Amino acid sequence: QYQLMEECIACSSLDEIQNKIINKMKMYQKDPSKFHFDKQKAETEKDALERKRLEESKRKKYEERMIRKAKREKRLDDIEYYLRQGAEVPTAEFVQSMKCLSKEEQLKRWKDGNHSQHCLAFHIESGGCKRDRTCAFLHVEARNSNSFVEGDEVAG
């Protein structure tokens, strides 16, 4: 309603969301004349949404292709075999150890470490991946020893 979604996504903490976004929303609700609709921002958001839909459809087609490949190779007991190749989320320690290596060595270790579906630039380069939403690779934060993975067993 107040064109604050991009700012909200850019926030890195709950305090920042509270201080920036929620306070702006309250100000706009108290005095609607302070909000000015930005056509340029609306157009940018529309383009970003369209790009996101396109990338999601590409990912879905990729997944369908890999499932067909597994079926064609008679891997019926494990049709997600190719989807798991390179899907492991890297650890924060692994990412940190990669930063001092050459680009060629980084790429080799990235693929050997079963992370090839993840964006190397997102983890290694300062400022992250320049392609952002248009990147075909996965953008997932590196996990650390306290991270919970959906497949982990939980006592209780």
C-alpha cells in the first residue's frame, strides 16, 4: 500500500523493520498526505516481480527436466537424484575458508563440495551477487553449527 516492500526486504533485523518500516506506515496512516505514490518505484517493483516469476518458472522447468532424466535412466527409486546433486547448503566456515583462494580454486572446491546449485558470488563476493533476483543459482545463507536443517532429527 505504501510501497515499502523493497525497503522491508533490505532490512537486516527486526529492530530495523520496526524503526524504518512500521514507523513510516504509522506516519502515513496518521497523515495520508505525507505519502506520495512513486510511479517509477511501482514500475520497478512490477518488473522485479515479473523477473522473479520468470526465474521461478525456469527453476521449475529445470526440476522437471532433472526428474525426467532420472526416470529415463530408470532411477525410479530416487527420482530426485539429480536435484540433490550440488544442493547442499555450504557452512559458514567453508565459505570463510574459500575467500582467500583464487577464483579457479574457489570454483573447483565449490563444485567438489556439492554446492554447485548455489551461487558462489552470493557467498564469496563483497556485496553478494550482482544479479540478485535474476540469478539462476540458489541464494541461501550459509549455515553454521546452530542452524536447523529440515532433515535434522529433533529429540523430544
